[in-house]
Amino acid sequence: MWALPDGKAFYDAALRWNTSTDLDADAIHRIGLQEVARIDKEVDALLVRQGLREGTVGERMQALNKDPRFLYADSDAGRAELVADIQRSLDKLQPRIPEYFGRVPTQRLEVRTVPVQAQATAPGGYYSPPAMDGSRPGVFFINLGDMAANTRFSLPTLTYHEGSPGHHFQISLGQTLTGLPLLRRSLNPSAFSEGWALYAEQLAAEMGLYKDDPWGDLGRLRAEMFRSVRLVVDTGLHRKRWTPERAIDYMQAKTGMTEAEVRIEVYRYLVQPGQASSYKMGHLKMVELRQRAQKRLGKRFDIRAFHDLVLGNGALPLSVLEKAVDEWVATVAASS
């Protein structure tokens, strides 16, 4: 956008729209660099604990993508095993939900495969919301067109993001808020919706779902690294005058993704200025608000009440969500 007439103003507006914050491109770029550096250290330490010490983090992650231990067979049996593993991850989550949520979706979540005829142009995984009248469940669609793209260590995080407690919880609960206008029950701005889904990835780890699965935790960290790199690359392209080639090289080096995957991502950011920044900015704001509430309320902080508040008002701009959380904290503090 920097090369176009009024490109700076347009990109600033795109960031405000997509992140629902007033942070400028330089600030978001710095946040991205800080998060990339932090996660890089965590991934490196986890890889070392698994005996992988040689090469950069990106190089070691690239090697894991091809490790037969983490690949499903490209066969009917391999596809069935993959779908069964998704269901096992959801079953593993189920007993922990009452500890973290007071309200849960009444709509069912189903796992389905992307139809063969749609695999070539469909994402690797995505969520389809339930029908508003309850006649159709929420569906987590998994794309099995390229079996090598679905590694065993990355699948649990994708499941918690697209399914429960990610998009399924947020979008399905939003539909049930009959006290809100239909528009508020159906719109899902990216900073809130994707921010919650990324927060749900972190929450899965806090629930202990990776306690005995270091490889699954590695997949979670790689997913967080991916979203953090987006902050750097999005602002790098549109404000820092990065070339697409520089963005591709940086993203591949930090994430260990293939060049083909990274090229698709970078081209997406070129035509959707600011949208890629919404995921991590939404996640960071939700973590910040939770930490603020915990600090203010101490032992009176109830994680279930916090989650019910965040999901109980429909998808909100982050600035409005912040006011809602602050009002809730003040009310709880005063009543105590």
C-alpha cells in the first residue's frame, strides 16, 4: 500500500478496521518482532528437550514436517486415522470444559472431510457455523487433499482453533444470545473471532491437554509463531517497504513452512492489507485483559466467569471488549 496514492492513510485505516485498535503499523511491527523472538526461544528449548539441537528453529521444523513419525498414510486407512485423532482430541478436551466455562454451546460439533472436488481450493481446515435455527450443527471441515500437510503434531492445535473451544464455542454461543439484535449475533469481526480462536489454542495448553504430548505443544507454538510472523510481514510489506521475496524468506526461516505455503500467505497479505494482523492482536488483547482482571481480583477471579463474559456479549471490537471487562472487574471488586 505504501506505493499507492494515499497508501499510508489507507493502510492505517485497514489496521484500525482489522485489529479494532489504534496502534499504528510501526507499533504492530515491533510487537510482532518481540513475539517472534519470544516464541523462537520457547520452540528452541522444546526442540532441544526432544534431542533436536542442530540447525535453526526453522530448519528443524522443516525437517519435522517430513519426519515419517508425524505423517499419516496417504490412504483410506490413513485418512480414517486422521479423522479419528481429531475426535480423540475433542474427547480429551471434554472433561476439562466445566472448569473453564459456565456456558457451553448447545449446538453439536461434527467433524467432516472437505469434499474431494473442493480440496484443491479449500483451506487446510475451517469451521462452518450452525444454522441459526439449530437445524444444522457446527462443522469442522478438514482438508485431506494433501495428507503431508496434516502432521500429527499440528492437528490438535488446528482442532482446538477451528472446533472447540475455538470457533465453535465463540460463534455458536453468539448465535444463542437472543437478547442481542440479529446483526450482533451473526457478525464475527476478525480481531475478536480469530483472536478468540488463537486464545483457545493457548487455553488448551493451560488445560493440560499437552501435558504428556511435547510434540503437540510444539505444534501449538508453531501455530502461534505463524500468527506472530504475520504481524511482522503484513506491516513489513505495507509500511516498511519489504519486497515479497524478503517477506517469503523471513516467514519461511521463522516458521519452517514450505516455500509454496509461504508464497500463498504473502500474496494473501498483499491483497488483504491489515487482515493478517488481526489474529495475534486479538489474542494479545484477550490475554492482557485476563491478566489485568486476575491482578485486580486476585482469589476472586473466576476463569469461567471471565470466559462467559467475553463470549456472552457477541463479537465485539477490542476496545469495547476492554470496557466490558473493566466494568465487570469493577463490579466484582465492589460486590466483594
